[in-house]
Amino acid sequence: MLFISYEKLQLNRREEILKIAKFLGEEYHQSLIEDEALLKHILERTSFDYMKKNLSLTHPMSEKGGERKTVNFFRKGVIGDGEKTLSAEQQERLKNMAKKKLEGSAVLDEWTKE
């Protein structure tokens, strides 16, 4: 399992993208190391601004009524903004639920390091 946090990805996207490539297979990692243009293309297409501008979902229920409703699922892309959006109670509930679900896993160890 590969664990990459949104925070780490935003702080050092190049290294985290290379880490993902290496996890998928040495040949993918090597391809990105050898082809700077390909790596730059991936970095561009996986940037928050690019995805927010170019990616959306069509709500499945909207197709039944004839009118397709597009849903943009990107918000701000700012590290720590969830703390401003969620109440203290919601944050605590989310943290407790994550700890319970991830207890005993390396994922919890990695998450609590941050």
C-alpha cells in the first residue's frame, strides 16, 4: 500500500508523483526520470487548478429526468481548509472514526506523523 497525503502532494508534487510511479512499477518511474516533458505534462494535468477547470461529474440521477446536471467536486485545494469548513465536533468525529478504522495499520502511523 502506498500512502500519500494531500499535504505532502501539494508541498512537493514532483517527488510524490515520482513516488507514485515507482510504486506502480520501476519502468514507470524510469520513464518519468528519463522524459522530463512527460513528467511536466503529468504535473500540469494533475495540478489542482487544471483538474478543477477541466474535470467534473455528471450526477447519475440527473440523467433519468432528461436534464444532465454537472457536479464540480473540487473546492479550494488549500491545505488545512477543512479545519475552517468543519466544526470542532465534526473534526473530532472524523478523527475518531479514522483512528478506529485505521487502528493497527501503518496508515495510521503515517497519518499521525504529520
